[in-house]
Amino acid sequence: MKTLIFGGSGQVGTELTKLFQSDKNVHVVNRHDADFTKPEVIETLIKAVDPKYIINAAAFTSVDKAEVEKSLAFQVNAEAVNVLASCAVRHDAMLVHYSTDYVFDGLGNRPNQEMDPTDPVTVYGQSKLKGESFIQMSGCRYVILRTSWVISATGKNFIKTILKNAQTKDQLTVVSDQIGAATSAGLISRVTGDLIRLDNLSGIDSGIYHLCSSGEASWFDVAVYAISYAAKKGVSMKCDPGDVIPCRSDEYPMQAERPLNSRLNTNKLEQMLTYPMPHWSSCVDGTIDELIIKDLLK
């Protein structure tokens, strides 16, 4: 079961690397090995490995930078993905690709389902949706996993930022009108591994599946919970949970618009896996526990 993982140094890629570390048939490459602006490099790597599974954890993920670096965002999130899909067809491989809730318009007050209309309002979301389209049109076997609010002990993410700030500032202001579910990169990795095992046993249908933790909360709720949990674990905090101030998104302007509704309906995926997604709070707990164990919170 040869597997080739792109984006091995990112949040999800790091967890995939740990998951498959004892499997000699799994090859992991990072951005230094595979420049997604050079299609020939991608093709050469895939030809050399001849994998049964191609997992793409690489992406242009800076939502704000994508607004000013549109060409690069589409090159990485769409054009390179088109190359991956074409290679998957030639090598009769399944492509596992990660997408995002940003393909939706971020409106509404219910979890988005896989077949709901897409209408991205950011360049990042538009580039990710184009990547999805290339995969679907390629004719390859594929699984597109849309996720949101990814957190881990690796890289840049909300939990690491909020806890670092809470250790040095008396008061924090966090948006309270964006709703979703913090989802650990570890959960995404485990589900990916389970899908590959399931495909090997009985085969799975190509398609788009939503993958995130259960429950819902605002970024404000997640911040208050994370600070409370870290403090209970003995992490010294300058900012108490009661000193986190809620605000509206329009009071915290950013270059790219953030979706108010990042909810994703995971029923389709859960039915295939036959187990429920864990609650977002457990994803936060696990991330903070790992940060403490690795002494990354001082």
C-alpha cells in the first residue's frame, strides 16, 4: 500500500507523518521537496513512488495573503491540485485532498452539507473550490475532506496564539459572532488513516465529505475554554477567562472576510466510518496537553 503524502511539515501533514511513521511504504515530502509552483516536480515524485494513495496536505493557507497573492494561491490550491489529480488517474491511485468551509459563503445558521451551494467570498475559498472542481473533473478516485478551524501543537493556529497572548496580556478581545468547531489535526489524520484502511478492505465511494469535531462554539467561547483549561493544567496566565472581551467581526477588521458560519454537517462521513466525531472541547484539551508536554507554553 504505497502512499505519498504532500505537505508533511504542516499541521495535518505532521500528524499524518506520526500516524504512518512505522510504515515503510509511506513516503512524506514537504514544501522543500515538492514546489507546488513546478508541476514537473510533482509529476516526477509521483512517478518515482508510484503510489496507491496520494494524500495532499499541502496548501496556500494564509487567507489574508491570498487576497494580494491571488496568482500564487490559485497556483498552489488549484493548478497543482489539478496535476495531482491527473497523476492519480495515470497511476490508478486514490487522491485524498483537504478542503475548507471557506468554499461556502459563511451565511446561514445551520451546518453546511456537502451538496449545499458553494459561493466563496474570499480568494482563498475560491482557489480551494477550484481545486475541488479539478479533482472532480479529472476522473480519478478521490476523497475531498472539507474541514475547518484546524488546531494543533504545530504551526500557527488559534489555540497557540490565544494562549501565548493570555500569558502576556491582561485582557484579550475575541470575535463572538463566528461559529464553528475547533478541529484537531490529529483527528483529521486519524480519520484519513481509517478511510484508507476502509478503502483497502471494501472500497469507498469517491466524493466530498465534511470532517470536523462535533458541537459548535464561537472563537470567543473557544478562547475562554482554552484559557480556563490551560490554567487548570498549571499554565500561568496573566489574562483570566473573565478578562476575555467579546466583539463582533466588524469590530475586528481583517483583509479577508471571515465566515460567520463555519459549521459543517458530518453525518455523511460518520455513517461511512460508523463512529461519531468527538466534541470540539476534546480537540482543544488534546492540543493543550501536547503543548504542555512539549513545554511549548511557558
